[in-house]
Amino acid sequence: MMENGPDGVEALPLTRVDAPAAPHGCRDRLVERDRLEWRLADGGDPAALAEAFLAGHGLAADDLSRPAAHHLDGPCGAALYVSAAAGAVMAAGHPGAPTPAPALPDLAVVVYDHAATPAPPAPPPGGGWWIGPWTPSWTDRQHADAVAAVRAAIGRGDVYQVNLVGHAAAPYTGDPRPALARLARLPGARYGGTLHGPGWSIGCASPETLIALHAGRLVTRPIKGTRPATAAGRRDLLASTKERAEHIMIVDLERNDLARVAATGSVTVDELFAVRRWCDLWQAESTVSAACADGLGLADLLRAVCPGGSVTGAPKLAALDLVAACEPVGRGAGMGALGWIGPGRLDLGLTIRTAAADGHLLHGWAGGGITWDSDPDAEVAEAAAKARPVRAALAGGRTRAHR
């Protein structure tokens, strides 16, 4: 476990903060005060560690229902990152196979203070950026066989649905941060942003809200169901009984997760199966909200919602066991959480459409939900379609604008 505590704000460089959900009016006036990085091998409870670390830096997170105001003379907030494995530990589930990117932490909390002057403009990216070929951690045949294994488990009654995720890595040369920033700007990225640490970087283009809290209201927006962003694709998604059943199953799971930390009887489905666009894909999204229970702390909230139901399956713990048995490598930065916590607000995106860099490789993850009606070859094709815009952005290519 690593903590970094400078003697004073003036000891650290002032840079523009691009973490997802960071306050826009403060992003060019923030300086890192301190950070916590935690890995599975460190042991302990990552949810409790995050809450205690924030409290030690003037960001009380033991009662998120308590109103709090954002002041320029105090800490602005903190970027918060939780890997899929850390989320599984928080839920008392199986953390999965070993990560393919051990340089990345499983938990990162980066606290920022306000500075009096804005950050200088970022220097233009240097040349020499190159990405080699992407090498998957499983073949299409192995992916399809895993889909068949999940269908068999559903047939036995072990699970109702499981999200399977594949990983791929590519060598690179140059500075990965501009490429990850390009990824973060993809159309439809509600949680577009980046986070960096010593020897690692994460870029996120996620459209999905894992959990948000503002003015005492909890919100999650599960996404499940994908088609090409064409008129025919939209019609097909709306008409698909398989996609709708898969989606509603996850909405029910998210309702149950929220009910664990909500005021009794306050959970509502505000919007069901709304079709929205991310790059060249249609996706189905619902909105579930609830009133925050009195005295709810960050640790309990993370334990309730991590890892996200749309990237695990139902029942969640049984799905995590099957994921660990089927996926050859860990999910690393994918399928976790990344966002911001500050006075009076929390906003975490689910790290789908996410890539990470260590000192040698770029890493990406993509997958989809498997039900009894899933076709193995179609699931392999869907994962490839989700990965395609991410890889194009990292390589410097263009994707069509959101329309």
C-alpha cells in the first residue's frame, strides 16, 4: 500500500485534472494533496481504507446523507478508482483471475486542493506514438466455449445471467496519456476522463453510471443490450425479447443493491429500457433511484454496489464465481469504477469502454451479458464491436460523431 504526503501544496506541480466527474470549474486549479494506492496483496478492507483516507484529509465520507458545501478554501474532492477485483472483495466475492496489468492499483484515492492560479496550458503531445497489434487473452473459440459454459450453468440453475469479459493487450511506444485522453473524448462518454499514477494510466469513455449521489438522492443507470447504431439496429434492440429480459434482470439486481443502502420503500425505476447511442452502437439504459439512508457511509455504499451488476450477473456472488472459472485473466481496470467524490456529491462511472497503460502494454477489456438465449458467435461479435471504437481512438483514428 502506498500513500504520498507532500509537505505542502506548493511542493507539487499544478496540472489540469481530467478525472471523470471532477468539477469543471475547478479542473485547471487543482493540485494533488495526497494519494492512496492499494493492491489485493496488501490485504485489508479497501472500502474502509478509502473512507478513512478521505476523512483524514478533510473529506468526511462516513455520512453521505449529511449536506456539505464545496468551498474554495478547503479540499475540492478526490478522484476515486476501484478495480473490478477490489469491487469483488468489497462484495465478499471471488476477485477473479490474476490481473494482466499488475502495475495498476486496485484502489486509488487522489485528494486535490484548490490553487490560487490556473494550471499552464498542457504542452502539445510529442511524436513517436505507435501501437502494435492487439493480442487477446483468449481466442474467439475459447470465448464462444465460455459462453456455452455459462449457458450450461444457467440450465443447471446455478445462475440466471453472467457477464463475460475478454482482455487484449498491445505493445506501444511513446507517451500513452494523449491517446487515453482521446479515448476519453469519444462521443457518448458520460464518464470520459483519465487518471494517472507512477507507472500506470487509465482512460475511460464510459456511458454508464454505477452510482451517483447528490442532494440525498442515489442514482444508478445500468446499461444492458447493444446493437449497431443504424435504424434497423434500433428497431431490433427495441423488439428483442432476449435483450429486454436480460436488461430487466439487471435492473432488478440494481434495485436490490440500492435497497440495501436506501431509505425504506424509496427505490424507484424512473426510466426503463431507454435506447441511447455510444459511438456506433445503440445501448439500452434504465435509471433507478432512491433516497439515501440516514448515516450512509462510503464504505457501505461501495460494498452494496460494487462490482456493478451489469458487468457481473445475477445472483452477483454466483456470477463472480463463474467469471473466475471462465475468464483466463483478471479484469484489471475494466468493469470497475472511476469518478469523483467531493463535499455533498459522489459520481462514479462503471469502467466499461476503458483502457489502461503500464510501462510496456496497453490493455483493454470488452464483453457482454450471457443468458440462456445467447448465441456464442453473436456474443463474440458484440464484444469485438464494443472494442473497435476504443482501439481506433487509442491509435489516433476517428469515430463517427454522435448524432
